[in-house]
Amino acid sequence: MKSIGSGDNGELTFLDIISIISFCVGLQNLDLNITEQDITNQTQELDARLRDVVDDIHNHLSVQDTKLNVILNRLEAMSNDQN
């Protein structure tokens, strides 16, 4: 009867032992693995947060544009009054 190891007489070699240990560690850490659904959820969350920040910046810049237009109109009116 042949043993399951990869050695000459079916005995376990160092590489066999490392493979078994690696498999056991992989089983223990199985719940820590990131799934595609986890990545999708994180991407959607980051996308929503980014959209909120971009919208906030856009709104702020719109207010600034309005203020600058008011200032520009007043300066033009002052310039026209002086002429």
C-alpha cells in the first residue's frame, strides 16, 4: 500500500508538511477573505461619499460665482459712473 506523501516511499516530505500547514491556515482565515460583494459594497459606499463631496464643492463654487458676478457688476457700474 502506498502512502499519501510525495517522498520515495510515500512518506511526507517537508514540502508536503508545508502544504498541509498552509491549507490549515487558509481554512482558519477563510472568514477573513474579501469577497467580490465586499468590494462592491465598499466601492458603492466610496462612490456615494465622493459624489456628496463633489456636490458640496460644486454648490460652494456656484455660490462663489454668484458673489463674484455681483462684485463684477458693481465694479462695472462704478467704472461707468466715473466715465
